[in-house]
Amino acid sequence: MNSRAYKMQEMTARNKKKNTAPIDGAASNAREITDFKSELNEACWSVISFERVEATGLTYTEAAELLGELSRQGLSGLCIVTVEVAERISEI
């Protein structure tokens, strides 16, 4: 497994731990949010560069972290797109 794949697995595991949060306040009974519904929390994001699809199947936070890392490495043309768009790009 290359270092990029390992980092992506690590970020995914870390993000899954963060997605559980208690609700406080006006709710009369305590309950937990186990899956906050937002496209930003879904693994439907990809990072692309001018050259290729760099990674796919990420949450937006994971994609942003990877984009920052790749940018620091000097990779050009980085962008966060949906998995659907990345699939279309890889077909070209």
C-alpha cells in the first residue's frame, strides 16, 4: 500500500469517529446524531489535478486535507469535484 492510500484510510477512519455527536438543549430525551445528513460528510468527493484523478470517494474534509497536502507538494490544477465528475474525467 502506498503512503497516499494509507493516509486516505487513516483520514476516513478518523472522520467516521467524528460523525457521532450528542444533542444538547431543548430536546427532552437525549439522543445521538450518528449520521449527520450533509453531502459534505458523504464520501462523494474527489480531488483532481491537471493530469489525473488524484483520489476519489472522500468526504469534503478529507478532500480538502488531501488538496492542501498535494498543493504543498507543488501539484498544479487541483480541484475538489464530485465522484460523478471525476468518473467522467477519467473516461476521457
